[in-house]
Amino acid sequence: MIEAEWWEYDSVEEMADAVSGDVGFIIESAIDARDASLLALPGGKTPLPIFDKMIKAKLPWKKVTIVPTDERLVAVDHELSNARMLAQRFMRAGARVIPIGGENDDVDAAGNIADARLQDLPWPPDLVWLGMGADGHTASIFAGPDMQKALDAPNARRAVGVRPDPLPAEAPVPRVTLTRAALLSARTLIITIQGAEKKELLEQAIADGQSSRLPIGRLLAEAEQPIDIHWAP
Ligand SMILES: O=C(O)[C@H](O)[C@@H](O)[C@H](O)[C@H](O)COP(=O)(O)O
């Protein structure tokens, strides 16, 4: 049974205020408890106004380490790179951003490299924050030949290489993604989505749970923690 709580806002701006406040609280609580905070943050467009609010907040960014939940296999300075997008924002604020990908034609090797990098970090993340595509993908767990690999990887495995099929139009490149086990190891799990269509899709995926054909449904079906879903029109 997926324990999901929906938070619905009237605007993106309102969602950004609320979510940036929640994430700030997660960061401060982690630093109080462990003197450090590890966050796994999504790519995509929905979180950008929230990220922009977050970096304006006076948080102890020097104690914060950020990894992308997934990465496109492009050069680290490429416009499609999630690490680049995160670094441009959060490194300026003082946080450490760890890239997990880069240009690599060998998708499986890229997955091994991402996994090795994540194995060096103090685990679990205080926060895994996910988005969802209109096709029901989340992080870079896409329908296609590698979906099961990302969903069924053993608990100790933190990342794998994936070849979405079909390749998503907004960034048509192979990826690495945190595995289901790694994503669900988070102390806190949140999702941010926008638009009526995605709301309906996510509600259906949650209702279908384990029998969902969508990656997000299959992922959440195994979650043991309650999930906060933030939605704006
Ligand atoms: O592609 C990535 O890097 C993502 O992490 C991906 O899972 C993203 O969160 C969704 O595609 C939603 O993207 P939008 O917020 O742009 O709709």
C-alpha cells in the first residue's frame, strides 16, 4: 500500500515557497543530527523555480552534498547535463555537487562508474526528490529493455546504466539512474509534478501499484516510507 500525501497549490510560485521550506527543514535537521546532509535531486524543468528559491535561503550549504537522481550521458559541461544544471545553482551557494555521469558510449560501464562514485558517499540520502515524465518515467527509470534492471538491482547497488526505448524527445540520450533500491533508501521521499495530465497519470500509477506498467508506479509500490507529492497546475 503506497502511503502518499498530496499537496496541491494554486501556482508554481506557491509550490516553490512550500517545497523550498520543506527541503530547508530537511537539510537543517540532517545537519543537526549528523553535521552533514546528502540530497539526491532531479533534473527536468519543474524543480527549477524551487531550486532558485532554495539557494536564496540562508542554509549551511557548505555541509550539503548533492547528487543527481539520474544523469544523461553527455559531457559534464553539456546543456543536457543534470550535474551542470545543479552545479550552476548549488555550487554557487556553497554546496558540493558530485557528477555521476559524463560522455560514455558504454552505458553499462557508465552505470558502474556512477555506482562506484555513489558508494563513496555516506548513505542513505536525507532526501530523494523525484520528478515524473509524461510517459511515467522517474529519475531515469524508463519503460524499455533496462527498466527491470533498474527496478530489480540488489539493495547494495546504487546506480545502473540505462537505454530508454524510445529515447525521450527532451533529452534523447542514454542515461545512468539511481536504482529503485537506492532511491527508496532515502530518509525522505518527495515528488514534484505539474499539470493536470501528470496528476491523473500519477494517481493511476499509485492505484495500480505493483501491477502498474509505468516505472513510477513500480518504483513507489515498494516504498516503505510515506511520500509527499507536491503538485501545481
Ligand atoms: O530527465 C531527468 O533528468 C529527470 O530526472 C526526469 O526524471 C525528470 O524529473 C522528468 O522527466 C520530469 O521532467 P520535467 O520536470 O521537465 O517535466
